[in-house]
Amino acid sequence: MEQYSPTERRGYRRFAVAGILFLLALGLFPATAAVLDDTAENLILPLFIAVMVVAGMLMWSLVPGVSSRPHSRSRLVGIGALVGLIAAGIAIGVFFALLNGYSGA
């Protein structure tokens, strides 16, 4: 079995963290909607996006070796927030397409 160098492992870690965030978004969006559907419908989307941004910030800054260069913690938190926001946007798009079909709204 081949040994991977640290730079090759970083690429796998990035994809793994992004994939975990995407799967979290796919599960969290309907769960948020189910909990808040009767009481506060207007809070479903903002709460979902806020939780995904926080999850992205935590995962990207706490998983060791995600960055190829030693970055500051604030830069890693910013990148994580952006990745969490992108995962949330993709999950919203997936559920919009599933609920409305491919013909649109």
C-alpha cells in the first residue's frame, strides 16, 4: 500500500469536510422545517443557514491539516463559513428541485 504525503492528505480532508457539511445540510434542512413548521415558519431558512455557517466554521477550523499553508484561525473560520454557506445553498436548491420538480415553481 502506498504512503500518501501530507499534501495529498490535505486534499482528501478538504473533500471529506465539505462532504460532511453537505450531508449535514441535506439532513438538517428538512429537520429544521419539521420542527419549526407549525410555530415559526419564517425562521426556518435563517436558522438553517446560521447553523450551517456555524458548523462550517467549527469543522474547517478544528479539523487539523485542512489548510495547505499555516493560516490564521480567523482565515480558516472565514473559509469554513463560506463552505457551510455553499453547502446550505446546494441543499436548498436540491430540496427546491425535489418539491417543485424540474419544470420550476
